[in-house]
Amino acid sequence: MDTILSTNHVAIAFKKTGTGTPLVMVHGTNGSHAHWNLCLPQLNQQFTVYAMERRGRGESGDASEYSIEREFEDVTALAASINSPVDILGHSFGAACVLGAAQRIPNLRRMILYEPPMLQEQQSPQRAALLDRMEEMLVKGEHEQVVVTLLRDMMNVPQAMIDRVKALPNWSDQVASTHTIPRELRQSHCYAPDLTALKQIKIPVLFMLGSNSPAFFRQTTETLQTHLPNSQVVVLEGQQHSAMLTAPELFANEIIRFLKQ
């Protein structure tokens, strides 16, 4: 892992692989740079991939207080360290980080957003109660249950898919980073307090959406697309929120198609 120093003096780790034009990949809540491993064999043939390890996990540092603004600065710092036009992909909360950073990155060429998190108007008392439960679980040391609650009760992931995820090699990494889950989910809507500001983003944007994903991801994608003038949507048939794990070839093919067209 290499590191760059973010503007707030936190070291951000990333794994650089492949050859070709640069592609920064920003994982979502409770992910890691290893979240992309299954699709990297294809992507590495086309791109130099910078798989970021977001703050608070792995070899990346953290700060005593959390703010999503610091996440925007982390993405910006990594992109600015690349001396050429750069494409950036963000998944879930990582897509929120990319959206918040987009207007700060002068060398940003294209952007891919895979199911950004809910907008403010889609928050609910039920969601707030789930976050309270997760924080109680953390206090009790029930870290694995926090991840299961996120997948099952908030993301509506079927139990069969949860069992598949638990069998993956990076499950222990997901459990180790559970302290980052509630803090991110409590700020996940803050990337777009003023949606009209997104109209200033003129670069080509691709939204990726699983055909079987919860309705709120479709609603958010449709709303955001109306504010991004140069955007398009691709539906990943038969997929939900983690196609990079469940259909890595399909996932990689859509990235290559968009970035090479």
C-alpha cells in the first residue's frame, strides 16, 4: 500500500495496480480497497487503478472527530496526486464522497457513481432507530452484528447474499471497521445539501444501478440524474448493491464501456 497525506494531515492509503489511464476507486461504508479484488483482473488490463482505503480502516489514518468534509478532502488529495486527467468511481457512501469532491478536482475527466446513499428527504425515524441500535451494539462489542444489521435491516440484502458475503476473505476486515458505520450513515446525505450546485458538474457521469436494489437507490439516482446535465444510467440486471462481488465481469465491462467510449 502507498499513502498520500490528506489536507488535514491524515495519511490515506491506496493500492496501485494495472497499466493505462488512471482510475481512482472509492469503496462504500464498511468496505475496503479489497472490495474491488474480483473485478481488478479485467480493470488492470485497461487502467492504472488507485484503490483507496478510506479513513478509519486498514492502513489509513483517522482523526479524533469525524466530518464528511474530510472525506471529500481525502478523495481530492488522491486525485490531485495524479499528474494527468483522472476518472473516479465511487460505490455507495464512496459515491457520496466522490460527488462532494468532484468540483474540487480540476483534473477530473469522468465519474461513475454506483448507488449513492439516500438524500436528506429520504431519511426516516426507522433509519435513525437502526443507527441507535448499531451504536449500542458497538458499545457491547457486537461488531459482526452491526454489519449484519446494516446489510439485512438497512440495505434489505437477502440472507442468502449475507451468507455469501460472510464467506468472503474480507469479512474479517468488514467486522474490524464497524466503528466507521454509524458515523458515515449519519452524514451520508450531506454530500448534496444544495442539489442545484450539482449542475456545475459538466463532465460525463455514469450512474450504475442494480435492477434488484431497494427502491430508495433508484429514487436517489433518478433525482441526482436530473441535476447532472451530462449523465446516464446503466442498470445491472439481476444485481443489487454489490455487483463488484456478485457479478464482477458484468461490473467491470460496464466501467470499461463507459470510460473507453
